[in-house]
Amino acid sequence: MRRWVRSVLAGLLALGVAVLAGCGGGPEPASGSGGSGGDGGSAAGEQPAKASKLDEVKRRGYLIVGVKADVPGFGYLNPETNMYEGYEIDIAKRIAEEIFKIPGQVKFEPVTAKTRIGLLQSGQIDMIIATVTVTEQRKQEVDFSPVYYTDGIQLLVKKDSGITGLKDLDGKTIGVAQGATTRARLEEKAKELGVTPKFAEFPDYPSILAALQAGRVDAFSVDGSILKGYQMQDPNTVILPEKYSEEPYAVATRKGDDDLRDLVAQVITRMQESGELQKLQEKWGLIGQ
């Protein structure tokens, strides 16, 4: 009996499948495809269009920005509030607000001069706003916005060191950040002056200040506005007045993310023309550096 029931059920199942197939129960053609010889259909195997970077950011619901965590005035993770603050943080917030039309849709990821471009190119961050100097070499790696700040390389030394400029650092050691343009700029200027300083590279700025205080380096060099925050931490140091370069800062986006690049350019241009950038520089004490 059981064998007979199983045979009947199997037969009914086969019959049902045949009926469904005959009634057109299979999947319908994709929307927009024509009959035989129609022009509106997609070619077999055609891949769907790749979503733009801006669409990707909007779907995610927030912008991811690589920023400095150790540069007071630009990008600084305040240990008292555990919040990021600074000129570049405010620029990032303004860009995110332009995308989402509401404030607060931005996540900050700490970067260093050594890690920032790699993180951008790997897609872990959407853009860099982290004291990135525009150079011809970097233009081959990333796209840049209009410049939002221009600085210059200076030297921080101990007040009692007797050092008054780069010319006094022949054979002495200058501490610089890994991945920054500082060393190359100073080597070029030192050659013009006929001096040969040594260089020690560090992963972050606090490490260079600690090395200066401990006597492991004779000078700490980076852009002057960055040095200002570290000079304020140690009254026994002084920033020497001479500048050894011109360092234009801009927002970096990944090559190919053209829609995001263009939006950032529009925001920076409007902020410049409206005076908003200057007001933010005044807010963070960056005017007259």
C-alpha cells in the first residue's frame, strides 16, 4: 500500500510540474527586453553598471574620513572629551553635511603621513583631510581638491640649544615624520647651504617631541602650524622663524572616485569664496602662521 501511495504522489508531482511549465510558470524576461531581434535588451553576459563612490557613501549612511589625531588645531583627538576637533575636522563635517543634508554623518579614522594614502587606495577611508601636501608625485597617486591652507616647514629646538636655523644643524640630527615630505625638503635646502644634517624618522609627532626633550634629536621639523601645538606643550622649546618650503594642503580622494572628488572641490571652493575657511582658521588660531 505504501509503495502505491508513493507512486501516486510522484505521478501527481510530475503532472504538476508539466502543467506549470506549459502555462508559462517559469521566470519572466528581464524588464525592458524585447522579443526576438528586439533592440532594447541587454547583451548576454553584460555586467551591471558600477555604482559611483558617492552612491556608495550615501547607501552606507556616513562618510569615512582619514584625519590626524595628534595635530592640535588641525586634527586632534581630545583626551578629555574623546572627540576629534580642529580645522580639518570642521571641513570634514561640512563636506558630510553637503552629502547628507544633515550634520553628524561622518566617521573619523586616525591616519599618519605613512599610512594615509594606502588606507585611501585600499578603500578603507573615503578621503583624506590630514595635512596632506599637494606634490607632483602624489598627484599620480590620488586626486586633490583646491587648496584649503598653505603652510611651510620650520624647526622646533630647545631654547638653550644655540641653534638659530638649518645652517647650525650640520652633522646634527633632525627628527621628522615617516612618509612626510619634510626630509626631502630640508635635504634640498641643506644642500644649498652647504650643510649635511642627519635625520631620524618617527611614526608620529609626539614621538619626535619626546626625542627632542630626551636629547636624541637636535631639532623637530614639520610644518609650522603643526609645530605650534607641540611648542605649547613645552615652554623650553622655540619655533625658529625661517620657513624652508611652501606646503599647500588639500583634500585627497581616490583616483576614479570622480563624483566625490567633484563634490569636495565644489564645497572647498564655496567655503573659500564665502570666507568660511578664513573664519575656521581664525577659530583654530591658524591665521598669521
